[in-house]
Amino acid sequence: MLAYEVYGLTKVYKGEVVANDNLTFDIRCGEIFGLLGPNGAGKTTLVRQLMGLSRPTSGQIKLFGELLTEHAIHRIPWYVSYIPQRLGAVSDLTAHEALRITGTLRGMDYGEASKQARSLIDEFRLAYLGRRRIGQMSGGEQRLVALCMGLMASRPVMILDEPTNDLDPSYRKQVWDKLREINQVHRTTIILVTHNVLEAEKVLQRVGIINEGRIQAMGTVGSLKARIDQRVRIDVRLKRGAGAYVSLGFLESMDGVEARALSDGDLVLLVPMASIQQVIDRVISNVGLTHLEDLRIVTPTVEDVYLQLGGGKRLDRGA
């Protein structure tokens, strides 16, 4: 069974800006689906349409087989919980108040909602927040409260927008573990919108890579990585300030080598297996050990699929 079916979805703003361009794909019930792409790729526009917050210019969306027409979008909150990046609408509430109200709006009685709110606050170690208003919390604290709000009154679909931004490593691990748990125990369909590829890859079962409003690739993590299994990734990091003095033009003459600069001093090379030693020797001889901070060979990632597709903008590799 399919949770979402998207056909020919196009969204054009002001008659000129094409934010989503003829998207067709589906999201299966009970899977963890990742929508990956750089800022400005069209992810947020797509999510707003999946939530019924914005109408497509053309195309259609089905939720559990029901076409989301103007008269049907009111049903979305009964099936889908959305965890946004910002909590402006509840900024004057405490964490417990926001969770309890979310639960009652989703059909729970007062006592049941209050009990689940306390349970989630204890689980995520947020009791220390006490009577502090959400608007006075740090970005990481707000992100955890948003996640707890999304977990209230268990919906069959959860859409999470950058759920681990601003979180420290222990909380990030707890969030990923919780998402795995509800997926495995309750078969919750989870749609994860992010550009933090290396973290998200650990939990994703299927991936859609979007850029410039179009789907660049879609499939299981394994099938996408298989596209570049014949190549190896080499990460090169230059010492601070060395990028201004080092020319990497020598790589252009090497067949099958693809280079992407992630930032000033960070470089990713996708290299044919037969050329690994030759590339390493060339890097060392042309860059010089005095300018080289680190060089390591790593197995391919979903991020490398994106880089190989030539998206033009990089995906953040996360903290």
C-alpha cells in the first residue's frame, strides 16, 4: 500500500519561478523515506503541498489512495503529523502546554494528552525546562519540543524537516533511535527532509534526491550507492589558508576522476579503483605535504551519488 502518490506535480510562483517541476513518485506505507537536496532545491515547497498548505499549479497528490482536492485536504492532520523547523505559533506556551494542546487537537482527552506529554518530556530529558516559554528556549530545545509535538497522538505518517539541526551528538542519536523505534514498532511512515546526508543515511530505507525542482535520482540507499561502486571516494583537506596557494588543475587531465570542492580547503574526489594510487601520488606531489592537513579513502555515500549527478550545489555533510 502507498502512503503518498505524487503525479506530475508542478508548482510555479508568480508565473515564473518553477519550484517543483513535474514530480512523479510514491512513498510506501511503513518506510523511512528521505527527501535530500541543497537549500533552494524545492523540498519545502513539496512538503507544503504534501501537507495541503499550498496548492499545486498542476498535477495531483493522493494520500492513502484519496485525491487531495480542495475539499479533502482537511483530512490530512488526521493522518499526518508535521514537525517544522520553527515553532512560532506556540512560542508563548511551555513545552507541556504545547504537547498537551497538540494531543487534544488530535482527538485525545485532556488526561490522556497530559499523560503522554509528561512521558515524552521525561523520555527526552526536558523536565528541566519547567515553566520556560518555548520562545525563550534554545534552537536545540525547540527542535526537541517540536519532535515531541509530532509524536503526540501517533499519526501513521510523520514529516520531519531537519529534525536534528542544533542538537548535540547525544540528542541526535536519541532522535534517530526514536524514529527507528516508531517505524519498527508502529510501522509509522517517516518522511525525512534534510540536507544532512551522512547522518540521515543511517536510517533511510529509500531516498529521493531533488535539485532545481526536479528529482535527480530515487531508490534504496544500496541501489543509489551501487551507481558509483566502481569508484572510490578520496577526501582531501588542506591546511587553513592553503587553498589560496594550491592549484588543483592537474586533476582535470585524469580520466574518470571527478572533483568537487565542498569548501575552501575541503575536496572530494571520486576515483576509479585502478587509479587510486596514481591520484594519491599526484595529490601529494602537486599539493605538497606542507599544505596537506588530511587525506583519507572512504567508501561511497549517498552524498557521492549527488555529487556524481552534478547538482552544482553541495549537500551539507553535517556535524
